[in-house]
Amino acid sequence: MLKVGILGGGQLGRMLLQAAANYVAETFVLENDAQCPAAHLCHHFIKGDIKDFETVYHFGKQLDAITIEIEAVNVEALERLESEGVKVYPSPSVIKMIKNKVTQKEFYKNNHIPSPAFIITQNSSEINNHIDFLPAVHKIGMGGYDGKGVQVIRNADAITKGFDAPAVLEKLVDIKKEIAVIVAMNDKKEKTVYPATEMIFDPVLNLLDYQVSPADLDEKVLQDATVIALQLAEKLDSPGLFAIEMFVDKNNTVLVNETAPRVHNSGHHTIEANFCSQYDMLWRIMLGYPLGNTDAILPSSIVNLIGEEGFSGPAKYEGMDEVLKMKNVFVHLYGKTQTKPGRKMGHATVMSNDRKKLIEQVKKIKSTLNVCS
């Protein structure tokens, strides 16, 4: 039986382990929080820091394969493990490049992947040298996650909001829609693509609010997005699962925003709505099975369940009974016992052939199911 480890035990690790029940593998999780969502679902839970070299190295020495649920891991330990024969998905070099937005943007430029124009800055004061480049988005190189580490700089008066650390000053795009395309590639370099997903973000929290799959776009735009995603996977040259977030601008030009080298929130709907979920797909890749069928069973939408403003403490879910009675609605809670404003506590997936009904159901769930304390 292959021994497979996951660095990180959050909600993505939890859902990855739920999918593991379909396969024969001994599972290990490394996470600093013994009460994390994934802790009770694996065969072996190890409490430790995924950013610490010795901890990650000794965790991985016992494994046949290892993957991540978040990029903030010790890459040097993964590089050593890979050199000693442990299979790492994706390759440590890819994780290292992607986890730093500076090197990620440079990778796109060097490999002719369409992406918004950018300038590298070492601190916020350097933005003063590029006033004519504004409006732009300042993205911190290391450490940004879930909407953190991003600031819109519209004019010179807003420069003080920038980051005093290496960062990317990215030209603000006139966005028509934001989409994501997930690409899977195995050790044989065989690839497959999930249908594009359209993402709608909360303008205050800068988190995904809800999404719809497939994205409602012209066929030419969808084809462009798929081609770009496959080209990017080819350039990454690593087995694994890659969620590629893109902008579609007002001229229907597709531009890569950023890439997640792992299972991703934009693929939650695939659990019910696609023949092979993104989680099943990653297990297939790690265990050497054929790639799965990415086709959609039905159009779908997901809505994030977020901790309500003004509530912190033991989580309570008001309106759950009413939502569970809805047709073709599937609720996933992440096992987090404590809620706080803006915290992702779960999601609900809706399936329907009628796109209008999907959006109506999403809005109904948002107004019915509240996470409080």
C-alpha cells in the first residue's frame, strides 16, 4: 500500500482525504493544529510546522508521495525529499516559483503566457517612480493568500497602501469576468482540462462569493482560455493539478491572473457536478491511475458559507434545515468548530440545467443559511 502525505490539514486537505476513501493508500497529514478539519480523516496525523525544514523532511521520509493543500510550505525540504526518491506533486521547483508572485509573473512573461502588464517593486516608495502606470494592483510577493496581500493603487494619494516588501505592481485590468480553468497532468505528461468556471467575488472581503460552471462566455473566449491553460501546464512541466485563474477583459482578451498548484476552491463543484472530481483526479495522478473524465454531469454553482459579521465563537448554522430540503443542493461543512467574520466555514453546491435557477438558488441559500455563534 502506497503511503501518501498531505502538507496542510485545512478544508482542501479534508476534501482530498474524503476522496481518498475510493482508493487504496495509507494517508498522512502534517499540520500544526491538532483540531484541523483533516485531522480525523487520515490514517496518521502528525502535529508540526509545514514551514519548518526538519519537520517536513522527517514527515516526508516515510512516504512514497506527497502533495500540498497550500503553497506556504518548506520547499527546500521537498527538494531534498524529491532528490531522495519521494514523488512530490507538483514538483518543488513549481511550488517555489508559484508561491512568490514576483517569480510567478516573471515566469508568465518569459514563457509568453498572456498576463497583465507589471513592474517589480522592492517597496511602496518605488511606486512613486511609476505614477504613469497607475491605476494598478500591488501584490505582495510572499505571503498573500485569500485576498490578503493585495491593494488597489488608483492614484498617487493611495501609494501609502502599497507594500514595503518585494511586490508586483500589476496594471489594473478592465475586467469583464473572472474565470478559472483546472488542468491535470500525470507523470506521463498526459493532460486533461475541466470546463471553465465563472467566479464572482465579494468586493469587501475580496473572497469568492459564488461561482457558476460552465462559464457563460463566447465559445471563442472559452477556447482561448483552454488553450492558454494547457500551454501553461506544458511550460510548468510537472505532474499535478493546477487551478489557473484568469481575467477576461472588455475586449474578450484572456489574461492569466495567477495559478494555484493544488486542488482549489474553484473546483469544489466537481465533487457532485463532474464525473471525476478534482480531488479524485489528484489521487489518480499520485497513484498512477488513468486520468478521469472531467465532463460536467450538470451545470452547477457553489456558494461560499462565510462567518457572519459580528459573530465570533462556536459555530452555529441558522437555516440549515431549510437549505438541506432544497432539490439538488449539497452542503459541505469544513469541520471548523469556531467561526469569525469572513472565515470560510463551508460551501453549498447547486446543480441544474437552468442557469437562471442556479443563480436563484444561490441567492436563496445566501439569504437563508447564516454562520453565526
